[in-house]
Amino acid sequence: MKIVSEDAGELVASDRDVKGLIFGVVFVLIGVGIIAGVHQLVGVLIGAALALAGAAAVLFRKVRTLSVNKGTGQVTFTMKSLIKHATKTFAVADIAKVQFTEQYSTSFNTAGQGGGSSTSQLTKVLLVAKNGEEIDLADGQRSMQSFGIFGKAPNQATGQKVADFLGVPFEQIGPPSIGQVTNSIVGAFKGPQQAPSVVPVAPVSLPTQPPPPAVPTTPAAPSTSQSPNPPDQETH
């Protein structure tokens, strides 16, 4: 999503989904090339499937445009595709906030030895009205591998500008802490972890028995020693 024009009275932002258009055109060209270059039924079917997938991507590609006019006090959102056109209008005073959400998605490739993984940041910008209605203004994605982690979150800066122009809060919803984001990225590089086969158990402390009561000792009886009778003395 990009700011197309901005002045003191009006702001126009647009999300044209360029990636979807490129994806569709490339698949159509590949499919047509396969059909033209092969003469077997299987090849023709594969080419037709690719061409149809590309054509569907082009047909359903969305072009979303947001216009905020302070002079008229109106917010207009239009969504166009080759087969659909929709418009919604709100009063500026009816907008509660602009919400920016982000989450992280990790996919694992189990093919081959060691496999692999990739982590992506998925973002969304929502215009939230006071009646609870939400308008999806833009969706973004960036890879968290290699140098992608140092880039900017898609559409975050544009969402902040729209909120500032409307004079409403810019609410950011995402992982509760940087530590959890770091753990998610580290886990992506390490791959899926297996649970340990043995779960350690904390040692159980046995209750200590009180020592046996002391047995009172009986004082020993005093020993009486009898002295031998003195010999009788004869009197002369």
C-alpha cells in the first residue's frame, strides 16, 4: 500500500497487488508456451492448467484505493477487479482507528536430508469503524530469512500515515514480545524439534521420620561394699 497523493485536505492511498498481476501474467505465458511446444495430451493439459491459474490470478486481482477528504468529511474505499467493483463510504467522524496486525508463519520442507524451513511475516492494515465494521486496506508479506529480517514491515508506515491524517489511534497488534519473535526465527533455522522420549521427573522427597524418643536412663544404685569383720582380739 502506498500514498498516491497527500495535501492538507486530502489523502489518497492505493494497494494495486503488483505481485498478483506479475504472477498471473507469468503463468499465462508459461502455459501458452507449453501448449504451443508440445503435442501430447498430458503436456497440453498441464499448459492449460497453468494458463487458467494465471488468468484467474489476473481476473481476481484486487486494486484497493482509500480516499480521505477533510473538506467533505468523507472516507471512500473502493475495491476493483476485472469482474467486481465495490465502494464503501464513511464519515471521518465514524472511523475509530487504524489497526495494523502482524504474525509469523513458518513452513517446513521435509524433502531430502535435513529438510529446511522458511519464516515469513504476514501483515494486514484494517480501517475500523465505530460500529465494528472492518475494511481490509492492504495485505503484505516479507521473508524473515537472510537480509529480509532487516527490512521494514510491509504497509506499517503507510497505515501510520493514514491514522495520523484521520486523527485516530494507530493500533498495532502482533507478537507480545521481541523474545517470542526471536525464538520463532531461531526455531525456523533449527527445524522441527522432536519431543524427548523420556520426560525427566523431579525427585520425590521422602518425608523424614522424627527420631525415636530418648529412653530415660535409670541411675545406677550405689554399690555397698562390706568390709570383712575384724578378727576377734583375745584378751589376756
